Amino acid sequence: MKVGLAYDLMDDYLAEGFSMEEAAEFDRAETISGIESTLNELGYETERIGNIKALVRMLSEGRRWDLVFNICEGVYGMGREAQVPALLEAYGIPCTFSDPAILALALNKALTKRIVRDLGIPTPDFAVVECEEDTDNLDLPFPLFAKPVAEGTSKGVGSASLIENKADLKRVCGELLEKFKQPVLVEEFLPGREFTVGIIGTGKSARVLGAIEVLIRDNSDDAIYSWENKEYFEERVEYRKVDDRLLAQCGKLALKAWRGLGCRDCGRMDFRMDADGRLSFLEVNPLAGLNPIRSDLPFICKYYGISYRELIGMIMDSVLERMKKQQ
């Protein structure tokens, strides 16, 4: 089987003048090499495609693949993560992970929270701010937490995101609106413990890989799982495997949300506790990072004795199972 590799390489965008934060969602060279070498070990023939522009060019030249292992994050627009899967779908080429509709939905944190709430899963109360004036009519109790509505890798998240008063709310929302050119999600801040859950599979076949707690060390500049803390995770972040009771609680909610949203193959889901220790959904990442050294999903697998090779193999098993059902 010939597998194409679609990805946005961080080095390419840094060379174009993107800042480290702007390029934070894109993949490092070791991620591409790690996925490719693992697929080769598993017996798959691979061909590197690259980003969506390279994909367009190669498709126009008549190049085809049995399957595309897609980790493209995209660059422009609220539907950027859906662009490559949609293009492949138009050509009848299957790809890994969720379909274009789900990827476009999941990137919009507010829309996702509305659906998750309708599924009966707790999520912090929230509002969407589209202009500074919207903050005047916000009816949510402080403290609040503000972040761009459609960014990943904690872009736009930092110590200023935790807001205690109206003046700071207007100021922070104004800064985020100006910087990211998109609405701001404002939600009630939950002061409890934070967890991330790994999931493998699709529909009834989906199962929990494991869950870890995310703790920010005292030497960090802020107590938030920010982009900078993720970038320097070795010094600033501690990860802990959760006990069986918490794993069962997190896993039950994660699977309900995963299946309810229609996510496929593999991904992560984040939860946080309120002051009384009750779990609430924060967001889903249906296109989770696969850097074998730096990404949360391989971290989860490591704590549960799952090798990187096994993880990639399970992702491939999931997509191949889906392909068989569509034949």
C-alpha cells in the first residue's frame, strides 16, 4: 500500500518569516521522519507530499496514493484543518483522522462546546466576543478565561488569559481580537486539576488509550498550560499518570464526546475540574500532535506502555477498518 504524507513543516514557515508562535502548530522535521520511518517499519511504502500547495500540484500532475496520512494544520481561515481532507475527499483518496466537517467544527471551540453541551457533557459556561463592545453585556461570573476561538497549541493563551475584572476583560479581548483576527472565547475559569485523554478508533470501536494530569511547575512564568510552557515543557511542566478511578471518569466523558462529535481514528480531549472536583470538557483535538518527543498524545501512550510504533499502527488499523467498510 502506498501512503502519502501530508504535513506543514515548521522550518518552511519559519524561513518565510513566521514567528515561532505563528508556526507553533506546524510540525518539526523529526515528527515527519518519525511517522515515515514507523510506517516503513510497518510495511507501508511512503511518499512525502508536504503542504496543501504541494498536494494541489501533485494531484494536478496525476499523482495518487492508496491512503494519505494527513497531519496538515493549514494556514489560513477557520476551516484550515479541513482543507487537505476536503481536497482528498474530492479525489476519492482516503486519509487518516476526522473528516472535513468534523475538523472544521472542532477548530471552532465555541461551536464544539455547544454540541458537547447538547450531548449532556459538562462544559464551562461561555460567550463569544466578536468586538470589544460585546464585553459590556457579558453575564458570566469572574474569574473568566479568554482565548482565540479557533487556535491550537495554546496560541493566544497566557497569564493574561485569566481575567478578574471588566476592565481587564475588555483589554485582553481587544488585544486577542487585534492579534488573531477572529472571535474570542470567554468562559468561566475552572480552578481545579487539568487532564488530557488519548482516544483511538472510530465510533463503537473507539477506546481510551490513557489519561495524564498536566501540572505547571512553580518556576514557570504563569500557571497556565500556555504556548510558552508547552514549548519549554521539560523545565516547566510535569505530567502524571492518573489513577484508575480518574481514568474511568475521564474516559467515560471523553468517549461520549468523541462518538457524539463523530471524530475518527485518534485524538485527544482536554478536561478540567471545578472547585468541587467535577470534570468539565474544555476542548477536543481530532488532529493531535504526533511528535514522538514533544506531543501530549505520545506522552499519554508512554505512561501506559504503548510504543510510538504501536500508536501509529493502531491509527493505521483504524483507517483501514473504515476503508473496508466503505468498499
